Amino acid sequence: MPMAVGASSFVQAELNSAAPDASTKKISAKELRADLVIIGGGLAGAAAATLLAQAGKPPMLLERDAAPADKICGEFLSTEAQAHLAALGFDVGRLGGAPIGRIRLVAGARSAEAALPFTAIGVSRRVLDAALLDHAAAAGAEIKRGVSVRGI
């Protein structure tokens, strides 16, 4: 879940580094030159950053990973998830996901299959996360990758 902090809050953050002696320093949101800071660049953080930027309040988003990464998840976007992304002005279809119209459950030699009442989309979280952060940036959010927040 992303966290947002206002300009009067203090964020203890550090740039991720391979060096074992990487230093940590306390910095305020004002020092980060942002009235609003979102901590976490997953789907919820990127969506919040997009909405705020579209509303004329562009935030700074801090994401600990320096680059997009694979995640263990179902990579399944229901019609509701697709509608939420569309409401952000995000075209999930451009990501080249695979349409999913059926479900199959398998247990040993037994299986059951049925049509879904909607068409879902299967898309890599690595691809989706990167594209949604790019979308937030295009809307005006400032994205800072490779920054770990250690405290507020």
C-alpha cells in the first residue's frame, strides 16, 4: 500500500547502492521539492500519482527498485481492473497482454474448465508496473527510482 506524506513530514530515505557503506540521511519533503510524496511505486502508488498529477497536484513518487522487476502474482487483469486503468487514461491493450476467456482448475489427473463471464487480460507485472509509472510521469508526477524510505 503506498503512503503519502505532506511537506511538513520528514522522510528518512537513502539511495539504493551496491556499496556496503551507503549513507542514510533524513530529508524533508520540502528538500525533495515536493508538496506531496508517495512512497511505493507499485500499481496503487502509480495510480495515486497519476490521479494527483491529473488533478494539478503532481507528487513525487519514491520507488525502492531502481528498475522494473518481475513479481510473483497472477498477472490477471479483470474487467474491473481494466476499467480502473482506463479511468486513469491508461490503455492496457497497448501492452500486448494475452486475452483470458476461460479458467481451468487441475488437481492431479482431474480438471474442470469453464468460460469466464468476461475477458480478462494476462500481462507481466514487470511490464505493467513500468508502463504505469511512465504514465504517471507523463501526467506530471516526478518518479524517483532506487530510493528506499526507512522512516517518516
